[in-house]
Amino acid sequence: MSKKITVGPVGYMPQSAPSMGVELSPEGKALLYGNIVEEEEAMRDAAKALLTMNNPTIFPGPQVLWDWREDVADKSAAILDLASEIPNCKIIPMPDYRPKYPKIDVKAEINPNHPNLTILDNKIKACVFIGVHCHYANLTLRMIRAGTSCYTVAMCAMMGHEEAMASIRDVHADSIVKFKDIVIQVRNELGIEHTTTMPPENPSLPKEDWGSLTPADYGEYRALIMSKKGEHVTAVE
Amino acid sequence: MSLNYMIPASKFKRYLPKDYVELVDYGPFGKKYSEVGVKNMGTYKELVEEHPMCSGCWMSYYIKIIFASLPNPEDTVTIGTAGCGRLAISQAAVPFIYGNYGDQNAMASGITRAFRLRFPDRQKDVITIAGDGGMMDIGFSMTMHAWFRREKFTTIMLDNEVYGNTGGQESGMSVEGAVLKMSPKGKNFGKMPAMQLAITAGCVYVVKMSPTNINKASKAIRRAIFAARNLGPTFIHVYTSCNIEYSIPTPDVFRDAKEKEKRSFCI
Amino acid sequence: MYLEMLKRKKKGRFAFEEFMTDEAKELFKVVEAKKKKEVS
């Protein structure tokens, strides 16, 4: 099998996969390195990549993060089960598509307009995109292929993506469960020992330590919280 | 686009970034206006907080007021076009659509009609927010025709009297004689009468103001949105100075807005 | 600037130009009445 779509970095302004002759897979099949293969073959390769490469990460998109449809609950539960079976797996969400100015928190989230920042900063070598709208997934996957050395897996609820190394189409909760089973199978074949552990929560979430705050932390607004000369503050909220 | 889009899937809440969790817990979505709104700014998570605008930008302040005044943020769509404003508007936690230069009102017409067909039982607000260039120069025909057609949405013009984003060219809304970086001889003709044009074109509610008072500014925005829901096009022409191109020192921006209010943005 | 505004205690006169059609005027009257009702 010749690899048409390879792990990057393929360089600035890469040739798009469709122009290289990659076609979307028919129903029941999948894409692996731009070739149409059986779904299981693609899943096995993706599982191997997730289990053997550094910092495997799942990027859930808005379609699975927000409770907008009935099937979201099943899908999100299946994604978390899958993540718990991959050693050292992290979840970095893509909650929406707005550009992040002035700076994105690369540890906490990924943005479709500059996904390479999150991937390069976290040294991610294998990732799964799931629940990202197709038009943004295409853009993001090509950007990742262009600028990073990350193996991309696209789990698409529709027709799949040419730009990903492994693209699985028509993914719903049951296909995620199937993928999880294949991950466990491949893990056992490779002899990797792992106990089911949930991925760590978002690093931006731990509460701030208000006890160590000083007026200096309030910058130009510190005058508002400091008592004035001769003023005695008795009431405390 | 609806309240469901603001509720995270239960299992995923602990994986969301802090910003989003706060928006869900303390944001204005699904709350009464009396609990949120401009009067309570600072006590809840606002829709737009970080933005890349210049220091002392009066426009970014007004954009904050716009988003704090929305009666139904979960059912609102904003449409903008090239210019400084969209840099902050696109940061808000409200769906934002970016039009090609000047076609924001044409797009808003289509979106408003589509919403009325798709969600006949729900009230969706469409607001176009663009600068004076996008609204009165390059997008002039599309703005006027949307008003002539009596399209039911709100148009807000952030008038900074200059093309601030591209280096200081004069715009149709610059005052007569304004000397700018790219018009060294000064402007030859006066400000376009945007308010009169809007009234003639059939807007049901038109305001021209310099937003020095938060409550008045908010009231005008909310009135414009309510009128647009029921009656027809509404227009707010608001002075939001460009302190970079007009060389206004940051501490004097408010004073400048007050002066404008007295001189040209009053009856 | 925002702070400056918060600090301003004295209510000044705020001039701005406003135009509304008769229909809009009626509508706002209804909205205001509704608001007053809710408050009381």
C-alpha cells in the first residue's frame, strides 16, 4: 500500500488531499493514508498509533461537547470510555470556532484556526478529532499535516476526511465502542499494561488561591479595594 | 443559537476550559435582564472580555455595552464586516458571521428571513455591527436596500470617522476639514447625514448618539432590538472615536466623547 | 474610562438624537407598562 497522505510536516501550503487523487471512502469502508481500506484495518492502525506514539490526545468538538441533541450523552460517554483505555491520553476540547485573541491557552483548548500551537506546545504525536464540523475539520487537519508531525485520526459522523491519516466515517456511539474494543485488543497484542484511568481534567479548572492575593494583583484597580487614609472598613461581605 | 448550545454534555464539563465553565455557570444565558444587563456588569461573566483592540478604544467599550444589553443572547446572531469592530465582536460568545466588505446588511436580510421560516415560533435577533466604512461607504447600497425592503433587523454603525484599520483614510463620515494621515489636505465635504438617510429609507427607530451614558446607550440598543422584532429596520448611529488615528491620548477619550456629544451628536 | 463612568455620581444632561415612528412609540409604551407591572 503506497501512502498518499503521510504524517507531516509536509511544509507550508501543502497540496490538498483531493488534488492528490484521494477520494472519500464509500459506506462501510474507511481511509488509511489516503487509500480506501476496510474499517477495521484503519481502526487497528489508528489504535496502534494512539498506543505507541507520544502524548495521544482526543480533541472533542462542539458537536459532542454541548448537549444540543439527544445522542450527545451516549457519544460523550463512549468517548470518555475510549480515552480511559489509552495510556496517558488527554482530552483537549474545541468548544467553539471563534479565533482566540490575544492569546490561546494552549494547555486548555485547541482552536481550528491555529491547531498547530496546541499540538506543538503539548508535543502531541497522535490525535483524534471527533465532533468537529466537517468544514473546520478539513481546514484543521490540513494545517496539522502541514506544520506538525502528528498522526491524525478523523472520526466523522458523515463522510470522513481525506486529509487525515486514518478517517472513519459514519461514527456514532456504537462505532466508538467498537474502536475502544480494537484499542484494547491491539494493546494486549502489543503487551502494554494499563489499568482504566480517566484522563486528567482541564488544567485551567483548578480554583485560584484567593488567600494569597495581594492588592498588587489588582493592578490599576487596586485603589478600589484599598482603604483610604482615615477610612475604617467595618462591614465585610 | 439556543439555550441547548450553552449546556455542556454532563460528562464533559470537567474537560472544558475555565472560560466556558464560567460562561455556563455565571453567564447571562437564559437569565432575566434584571439579573444581568449593563447595570450588573462586573457581577456576572460577560459575553466579551478579552479583545485585541487598542488601549483606550472607545469602540471596544461600546461593543461591551452592546453585548451586555442583548435581551436574548442565546437567540442572537451578530454580523459584521472588515474593520476594527469585528476583532472584538468575533470574541464574544455569540455566533458571529463575517461578511465580505460591506455586504453585512444583505446577509442579515437573508438570515433574518431564514430564521423566520425555520423558527416561526421563536424570536431570533439579528444585529449587524459594522464601521462607518462598511455601512456608509462601501456597503452603502446594501445597507440602504435592506432598509428600503423593511428587513426586520437592527443595524448598528460604529462611527469612528476614519478608516482606522487601514491607516487613516478619510471616510464618508469624517467631518469636513479633517486632516488625517492619508488625507493630508483635509476632507472637502461634510459628514454624510446617516440619520436622515435612515429615516427616509424607512427605519422605524433611529438613534444618533455618543455613548457617554451606559444606561441610555443600553436602552437605545434594547429599544432598537425590540422594534426590529416587530416593526421593521432600526438603526443606531454611534460615535466611537479612534484614539489612534485622531491622536487622542487615552485618558482624554472620554472627554472627547463628551465634547462630540455636545457638538455634533445631539439635537 | 469605565471606572470614570461608574464614579460619576452627578447625573448630567445626556443629549442624543432619537427618532421613532408612531408605531414604535406605541410599542415602547406597551413594553414600559409591562416592565412597570413586573416591578410592582
